[in-house]
Amino acid sequence: MFSIVGLILLNVCVFGGYVAHGGDMGPIIHAAPNEIFVIAGAGVAGMLTGNSMEIFKAAWGGFGRVIKGPKYNKADVLAIMLVVFKLMKTLKAEGAVAMEAHVETPEGSAIFGECPKMLHDHGLVDLICNTIRLMVVSSGTLSPYAVEDVMTAAIKHHHHEDMQPAEAIGVLAGALPALGIVACVLGVVKTMAAIDQPPPVLGGMVGSALVGTFLGVFMAYGIF
């Protein structure tokens, strides 16, 4: 919700301030489609070149998460903690055999079923199940510090993978101003090819070219 409010406020402040100072939106509206096609197209092509398809899809899917907000709220976190507590209680009371059905097929587990939302988070479910497997295999001889080390390593690995889409968007944001300059230079090339035109025509063409630079910077720092 706040991201939508921020985007609206961004456009009101930028374009509203431009119009309030006597700016004409006509040249921007006229040039924007072509300039955006060049900038956005080159940006998307660059992302495809530099990332796997999995990261590419997750990067664009992340915009939905920005709008929806955090994946888990306070109630979800408490529910997950309760699931872990019940699993540990079952392990202590009923032994390793009783845990097999829960950790091997968590989607059919009555305990995991108490928090259906977490079943869609495979990284979280794997972390819990793999840790319990480690505790069961060790037969109680494993140091608690070793379990903590394994969990810490798993969390770091998951965090690294989870941040890759965001890093891809960050790289795109850093490239957009340069891609805006590319669009601007192409506009200047077009202008120079029509240098025999009268000044009003040339002025309009230069203005359209500069829209590319503006959109590249605006999209990079205002949106992405």
C-alpha cells in the first residue's frame, strides 16, 4: 500500500512541479513511448543476458511483494514458532520414529498443516526438516552448537539465494541512467541527420532526445 502511495507522490511531485513551473507535458508524452521502448527493452535484455531465468522471473515477481508487503506478519511468525515447538515436543515424547512422517512428507503432516502458509515456503520447511533429520541421525550425541552452525549456514545460503533477484533489480537500476543516455544519443543522431530543418523542428527533436536521459534517471532512482 505504501509503495503505491509513494509512486503516486513521486509522479505528482516530479511532473506536478514541472507543470507548475510552466512546463509542457506534450513533448514528454510524445517522446516517452519510443524512449521507454529503447531503455526498458535494453534493460530487460541485459537482465536476460546476465541472469538465469529463475532469477529473472523472481526479480519481476518481486514487485508484487513490494506492493503486498512482508510475506509473514506477527501472527504467522507465532504460528511457525508453535509448529516448531510441537515438532520438538513430539520428538522428545514419542522419539525419532514418530518424526519420520512429519519431516519426510510435511505437506501431509498434521502439525505442519496447522500453518498452511509456511508449506509454500520450501526454504523454511527444508530448514526445519533438515535440522530435525540431523538431530535424529545424531541420536542425541550432536553438540547443540553444531546444530546452530548448520542452521546458520543454511540461513546464510537461503538469504544469498533470496537476495539475488533484488540484486538483479539493483544492477538494472544502476544501468538505467546509462541506457537513458543511449536513447538520448540515438535521438541526437536522428537530429543531426535532419540538421537542415528549421530551428523549431530541431528544438523539438533535441527535446525528445533529452526525454530519454530524463526517463533513464527518473526510472532508476524514482522507481527501481
